[in-house]
Amino acid sequence: MTEQPYASLASIYRYPVKGLTPEPLTDVALTPGQTLPADRRYAIENGPIGFDPAAPQYFPKTQFLMLMRNERLAALRSRYDDASHTLTIRKDDAEVAQADLQSAEGRAAIEAYFATNFADELRGPPKVLFAEGHSFSDVPRKVVSIINLASVADLEKTIGQPVHPLRFRGNLHVSDWPAWHEFDLLDRTLRIGDVRLKVVKRIVRCAATNVDPDTSARDLTIPKTLLQTYGHADCGIYAEVIDGGRIAAGDRIEVEA
């Protein structure tokens, strides 16, 4: 059984390299207990942290280059090709780096770009990190992040200027829920076709959301505004995939009774 309100999956995004460009997907296959395929598959280490690819463990986002502290990342436009493992980075409409992230030479080329262009923001040599099956998510568990577009629109009214939903770097954007309805869904199960996801956590927002994803300007104070207006700094929810399958933009989302 399901209950109202019904909603729609407006769009799907993945983030192959933590802190770099979101990539829109028309559809994607989800696997139980996993993130979106290749989501946060790579991260750029900001000085040595002791990451062991043979026994990967969670590290907080502050150990990597990321938008909360390194807003200039938003000025880059990156694209990751799954088949060739190639990351292409552009800035101001010019290609500034391209390399195969599965090769030592390729990783070194990307590391050299950040060592040169982000030198003032580095605590040590940058290093491209990867481990098979690991995701450099902001949380230890493997989850899918969900953004309610009506909540973003409500926040936009409060601020009095546009708030791009991509500030929140979510995987699934949902339309047709009432504003902040997502917070009523903790421990509930969502169904998208054959896929079922259990909502497990609200997402507490950090200063990364203050950065405009188009201009890279740090032009808003979203966590502060959330706290002052709503009494919390949350926007969005995390969900774990419990039944897998393929989902596509435009699919209907239902809440199981």
C-alpha cells in the first residue's frame, strides 16, 4: 500500500569526484546498500591522511578539497567518462587537464594541476584517492541524497533571491512534495518503480551551500538562514537503497504506508 502525496523524480545527479561538477543522468540503476554508481568515487586528498585503498575507511570531508573551504572548485567544469575512466577539467571554456584516473600517470597529471592552481589552499601534496567499491561521501554509510525542490523554493522566498538546487549537491531532486515534507519521512520507505529506499537521516548543511555553483561566489549564508528561520540547519534527506532497479527522471515517487 502507498499513501499520498505522490511526487515525481525531477532530476538525477552524480558526483564522480568529490567537490567537482555534478553530472546529470537521465536514468540510473540502483543497487541495495550502495550509492549511485560512481558517486563520489574519487576524492582529492588535501595533504596526507593515511587512506589505505586496500582497507578503505570513512574520512570527514575536511580532509579533501571541497566546496565548504575551496569554493574555487565551483569555477571548474569537469566530466568523467566511465568507459575510459577519463576525467576532463575545463575552466573559462578551456581544457586545463585530462587524464585516466585509473592510471598512476593520469592521477599524477590531475594532482599536478591542483598542486599548481590550488597551492595556497593545500596542507600538503594533493592526491587522487580511489578504492574499489568505496564512496567518499560526507557520511560513513552508503546512501542516496534527496532534495525536495519545494523546500528549496521556500528557502528562496525567505532569502529573497534565487537559490540553485545544486547548491545542496543532492542525487535525486523531487518535485510535488509540499515544502519540508521530506522531514516527515524519516524511517519511511519510498518506492520508485521497483526500487525501494528507506529514509534514514536528515542532512545538516554546511558552508558549501553558500557557494553559487555557477559563479563560484560565496554569496549566501544558507546554514545561518536555515537556523534563524526554521530552527535547524537541515535541507534534504539521506536514504538507503533496500531494493534495487532502474529509475529515470520523471518517475513517480510513492511513500509506502
